[in-house]
Amino acid sequence: MTYLEIKALLQKHGQEHLLQFWDELSPEERDCLIEDIENLDLMEVTSYFTRAIKSNESKSLLDEKIQPIPDSSIESIKTVLPEQLQKYERLGLEEIAKGKAAIILMAGGQGTRLGVDYPKGMYNVGLPSNKTLFELQALRIKRLQHMARELFGDCAGIALYIMTSDATHETTLAYFKENDYFGLNENQVKAFKQSTLPCFTFDGKIILDDKHKIARAPDGNGGLYVALEKEGILSDMENRGINSVHVFSVDNILVKVADPVFIGYCLSRSADCAAKVVSKRSADEPVGVVCLVDGLFGVVEYSEISKTTSQLCNDKGTLVYNAGNICNHYFTTEFLNKIAKNYSKELDLHVAKKKIPFIDASGTKCKPSTSNGIKIEKFVFDVFKYSSKFAAWEVLREDEFSGLKNSDSAKEDCPTTARNHILDLHRRWLLKSGAKNVDGNVEISPLLSYAGENLVDIAKDKSFRGPLVLN
Ligand code: UTP
């Protein structure tokens, strides 16, 4: 496009300020800016802005519309019979052995609260082994494959798809490569990039990150569905014969990757879409809850219900809206295909007010100290309403969920809590396996145990003193 054509297009959408530094740009910078603008579907992105703002403004309390998850759609690890749990696990391991289970690790976030300039998965929370989140998760896959092989004689392997973004793609790929995929096969690991959307000022102007560059951010973890189709992941899954997909966020240090119990539970219920949930810590914990909204499954944010509703208890004294969402889901590939093909463009758009670096009118790069604009995000859980057979599976927070969101100064959901939670879990595994004493930081390699199994020979009647890594 010529300069005049670009200018006319921008004027049509109220975005002509993107050319404000044109006269100062070098020829290469002009080419860059033109390419950036040409790659934008201006009609689409400006309508996204309008839609996102509208749905944000029209948000009212949902108290009248919601109902808790029906008992028939949820089961809890706290109450399930041990034989049933074993059945679920066996079913899940069978799916893994047949090569029908895959993982989507969502690792496209910018990790702004944690404040590191590299992908969160490469974060080392200070375990005795210094293993990073990515390494822990990859080794858990190896252990699971071993368990499936032991039970079924062979294991086709678990495909690991890593969703990255412009912010994390190259570094993540290089990290896996440098570390020899942590013992997984190279062809088992595939990284794919989610899309980005431009960042806007509060009045709908696209922000310039540089005089010749538009400010962009990943389109939220719900960008997954568009990316799966666009990046050829759905066809890759089809070629590999995958049926069950476990989707979770990179920042949960306790995550049971490709959890066979969860997979088996979903298979036994013929669920097409499912969520792992944990009991809320208290009525005012600011976490989304899984429930019914107008009769369809969804996640309701803490801010979308009144205090009275969030405090409602049943006759056993348990919160009625207690199913805390932990970004840990099961989908069949059929369901993912259905969403990608029919609904990915319809997903709700959420507004995140953020501090977005920008170029001011004088051409100086500024880093604002308060929110100056919005990022538009889609959420991975906004597809529950399209499920024809939804299931929730309640697990124990202390065994399965500890998010790494903040730096240590926040004192919660931070490196110290993540490290303490995993070491506490390992201490409990050892004691349960017969250890007499566990003092200090004793860590268990994922290659030795996935979920506390395989430790009796090592632990029985023994005492352990950390720092120590059991390999
Ligand atoms: P969060 O929004 O909680 O974390 O994402 P974040 O984006 O990493 O960090 P902040 O908000 O900037 O501090 C939850 C999960 O969703 C993934 C993240 O990588 C994390 O695993 N995610 C988030 C994406 O994959 N893409 C996104 O666009 C946003």
C-alpha cells in the first residue's frame, strides 16, 4: 500500500495518529510501520475494542443467573473410593500407552507480575536441584511414560504442545533444545505461537510502542483455540491419533501433567470438556468459580457475584460456590476442533487495564507507573458453555496447585510459596511411604515418583536430612 492509501485506511478507523512520526522515520522504519499496519485487520481489531469495552461496561452482578455445579457433574478426590481412583488411573495410563493423550502447556503469558524478562517456565524457584518449571514438567512426562510402559508393556509417548507468544517463543524453543528436551524425543515436543492483538488507550487509539512500531500483547490464554487451527496443531493431533488433551498453565509448580486419574475420570464420564477445581480457601478468596450461568457451565469471577452469594453455605457448612478454577482442563480433540472451527471468534473479550510502555507526542519512550491502556484477552475457560458433556474433578490444593504469579515481595503465589509447597508435598510422600523423619529441604526427582508412588523401598524406616535430592 502507498502512504496515501494507508493514511486513508487509518482515517476510516480513527487511527491516523499511527503516522504521526512519519516524517522522522528512515525508509526501513517506514517499511516496518507499513508492514505492521498492513498486517492488522483494522476493521476486526477496532471492533474487538468496541466489543471488549461494551461487555466490560455492561457487566452486572450474576447472582440471579448462577447455580452451583450439579452433583451429577462433579466428583471429588476426597470422597472417591480407592478402587474407583485406581480404575480412573488405569484408564488414563492406557490412553497414554496408546499414544492417545497429549498436553498443551500454556506458556504464552508475559509474566509481568513475576517480573522476569524470560519465559516463566524457565524460572528456578530455588529447589535443591535447581530444576525449572519446564524441567519439572518434562520429567513428569518421562516418569508417566515409564509407568504406562510398565503397566501395558509399551508406551507410544505423550505429545507435548507448548503454546508460546512473540514474548516467549524463541527463548522457550532454544531452552528445550539446549537441554536436549530433558530426555523427551525432539519430535514429541512442539511449540506453537499464539496471536497478538494491539494495545489500546482507554479511548480506543492503538498505542505506539516505538515511532514505527505498534504495541502488541498476546491475546490471552483463550487465544489457544485460534492458534491451534492456525498453527496446524489440530491436524498434527489428528495425524498422531490423539483423543485426550490436558491443558494447563505453566506456572503451577505442582501440576500433575497429563494426570492419568483426571484423564481416566473424564473418559469414564465421556466428558468432552472438564475442569479440575479446588475448594476455595475462604469466601473472599479472589478466584473464579466453576458453576452454571443461565444453565450453561462457565467460570464466574469473584468480582461478578455479591459478597452474600459468595458467602452462601450448604447445610454442611461448605461454601455453595466453592469450585475454585485453577486453569487445568481436559478437552477431547473433537471438542477442540468444534471450538476452533465454530466458536473461536465468538469468545468473550476481556479488558485488562495495564501499564503499557508508549511513545509520547514528543517522541520519547515512556514507562507509565499507572495503567494507561488496555490489553484485550480471551480466556481458555470461556468455552465451557459449548460443552455437551462437562465434568468437574475436585482435587486437593496442597497436592496439585500452587501458582507462581508474583515476586517474593508479594509473599503469596511467589517463588518462596511455590518452593515450600512442593517440598512439603515431597515430605508428606516420604512420611506416607514409611520414612521416620524428614528434616530440611528434601526433594524427590519427578523421574523417581510422579505422585508419591515408588518410594517405599527408599523411604521405609529411614530418616532424611536436607538439602537433598532423591534421584
Ligand atoms: P496469567 O495471566 O495468570 O499469567 O496466565 P501471565 O500472563 O504469565 O502473567 P502476568 O499476568 O503478566 O503477570 C495464566 C496462564 O496462561 C498463560 C500464562 O503463560 C500462564 O500459564 N497465558 C496467559 C498464555 O499462554 N497466553 C496469554 O496470552 C496469557
